[in-house]
Amino acid sequence: MRFLTAGESHGPQLTGIVEGLPSHLPLTVEDINPWLKKRQGGYGRGRRMVIESDTVEFLSGVRAGRTTGAPVTLVIRNQDHRNWVEIMDPAPGNEPRKKALTAARPGHADLAGGVKYGHKDLRDVLERASARETAMRVAIGAIAHKLLSFFGVESASFVDGMAGVWSRVPFDWSLRERVEQSPVRMTDPEAEAEVIRRIDAAKAAGDTLGGIVEVRFRGLVMGLGSHAHWERKLDGRIAQMVMSIPAIKGVEIGPAFANAMKPGSEVHDPIYWEEGRGYYRKTNRAGGTEAGMTTGEELVVRAALKPIATLMKPLPTVDVVNHQPADAARERSDVTAVPAASVIVEALVAIVLAQAYLEKFGGDTLEEVVERVEGYKARVRAY
């Protein structure tokens, strides 16, 4: 399964093409739109989330509520484009365009992208570098999540800490609904209240906030990925996918950074076997992978999201046209996108896992893939 996305933040639409899905996968817009709504939520988001009400359209590959095996084309319309028609017009004319951006923002793609592609109007960089692109990847992740559900896989995501405040309530699968109802997607009501207070303070100060998100997947078979070649290692593929999200600056599988400071006897998970159950672990300090492959335990992925680079009280920078000191450009933005990032990471990890299942088991129809997965599960139990 492979995919491609296209579109700019203020262009007419985001487009996605997904190739390699099996036929007969039940799929409607209602499998995707709730994910898009979750991505738009969270305390601290900007006015763009009021303007947009993301919904997806299928242009190909889905008929009568199920996939056909052909490439699936998806579209998400940008409602805000009506205010940017002249600025984003692909035809020549109207130069210099309104909303030109020349004061590069520290921490954003502006300067490096402008140098790389030779742009002096840095809007040509930021329009694609914007996290708006992740809306389409979340839509594709929702399709991947639907596919994984037929293999007995389920997932959850939450915010473990942000704005210097950590949740003191450990995640449990019974808390998923509590997380979904939380405006900052946290398990701890007390931490939630303090985080909201700090978001309000940051907004008043013209500042932004980052945090740590965690996603979990359970029901995965043992042996997804491979130890045989570096590019097939599942944890490496997950890390690359998660690091591709704008503002993500760190990824770990399980408590990897804490484990690095401990002796091996306190890090590795002893192996057990039981009739009818097969191999299992009593601990999961590895976070669900060993040597680039799933262990069959819960997959735990944690990611660090830096504070958003667009500040309402901007940092010093240089104007790329005249090379004079300037205040960094200000664009409509969020105070924080950490709650949304948890949803994005969950969706993108689902894509990697769906790809791993299809690569391992193959099959042109959903029925074929499910049959092969179930056969493999029986073989693993008997090993």
C-alpha cells in the first residue's frame, strides 16, 4: 500500500491517492470524517479550525460502500480558499501578490526552503510545509485503521504531558472515552485543568507550547517488519513516518530514553509460553518491538512536539529580500497543537502497520488477507 498527497494550506483542496488496498474493504466517508473532526479539536487551536469543517470525498476506488481494488482518490476541500483565490491563483499576474512573506520565521521551513528552491516570497514554502497537509494523511490513516480492525487491531492516543505538566494518571484502555472527552486529550483531570490555564497564559503572552503524545496499538501479530534489512525494520519505518509530521522533533518506542539509563536486566522483557496462548511477556518495556519486528505485545510510540514556530510576539529574523533585521512574520496559527498531534500520530502509525500487514500477507481481496492473517495467528500459537 502506498500513497501520495498534494495540496497547499490555502489552495482549493487537499488530494490523496492510495494504491494497493484490497478490494471489498467496507468504506464510507463516515469511517474517515470523525478522524478529521478529532484532528481539528483540542484546546489552544487557532481560528482556522473555526473556518474549516473537514470532510472527505471519494473520487475513485470506492463503489457501493466498499473498495474495488483500484486506486482510491480522496479530496478535502479548503473552505478558507475562497479568501485566497487571487493570492493562490496558479496563473501569472497580480504580482507582487498580497500576503507575500519575506521575514523568515525561526523554527519553520521558511529560510531553508526558500534557499533550497530559490523563493524570495516564502509563501511558496510555507503553503506546503504547513501542517494542513496532515489532514489528508489522517484521512488515509483512517482507512488504514479500518483495514486493521479486520485483523483484530485497535488503537488509542493521548497526551502524556504538555506545557510542563505531566499526567499522573497512567493510561488504561478503559480511559479511552475520558481522553476523547478531554479538551487536551489527557487522562488526568487535574493535569488537564493546569494545562488549560497555561495555554491561556501562553496565548496572552503571544507564545506557543509543545508536549509529549503517546499512541498504543494492541492485537498486532508477532513478526511484522523484519530484522533482515534496515529499511524493513518496523520501528525505523514508524520513526520516519512520525518524524515527518511538522514540529515533531523526537520519537521513541516504549520508554526508550529512560531505558537507556538502566541496566539490561531492568530493560528486557522475559519470554513465557503457555498452552493455547503461545508466547507472551509479563512486561512490555520494549514497547512492542524487538530487532525491527513486532513482539505481539502492545506497540507503544511516543513523540515530542516542539512549540509551534509562528509566534504572535515574533522573534528577531532577517528579511530575505533586503537582508535587514526584522520581526519574524506572523501567520494565523495555534497556541498549541499537541492534542491534535496525538490523533495525527495515531493515524500515521496505522498507515505503517497496514502497509506491514499487506506486505507480509498479501491478497487482492479483504477476504484473502483476513484468511492469511488468521492462518498465521494459528501457526504462531503452535510454534
